[in-house]
Amino acid sequence: MGGGGFMLDAVKTMKANRTLLKKRNSKKSSFGPQQTLTRKIKTFKRSTPEDVEKVRKAMQAYNAQLRRGAYLALVIMIVLFVLLWSAWLYF
């Protein structure tokens, strides 16, 4: 029956992973110091309505620019398709 070597390798890998997990759960690990679960909460600056409006207008301008680019690409693709289709039908 084949596959014995593959199964032996899988068993060895599982044992090695289990030993690594036991090491990681200890206070001092070979992977570096353990991160504590408590983290500092950062305080963020409050936005003013003027800042929000400025960001909104910038986002609208950026989206309009993307939309124009997409429309331009669509028109170019349609024109190329029509030109290539007509050339194919001609020949």
C-alpha cells in the first residue's frame, strides 16, 4: 500500500507544530516577546464641519475625474471595436 512515507511526514509535521504551540503559550517564546492584549487607545482630533465639507468636495472631484476617465475609455473601446469590426467585414 502506497503513501506510507507521506503519512509519516504529516505525523512528524503535526508533532512539530504542537511543540511550537506549547512554546508559544509560555511567557517567553522563541518567536519574541508576547504582545499584551491591552493597547493604548489613541485620541483623534475632532473634525470641524469645514474640514468635512473640504474632504467631501475633494472626494466628489476625484470621483468625477474617475468617472470621466471611465467614460472616455468606454468611448475609445467602442470606436476601436466598430473600426475593427468594419475592417473585418470589408476584408
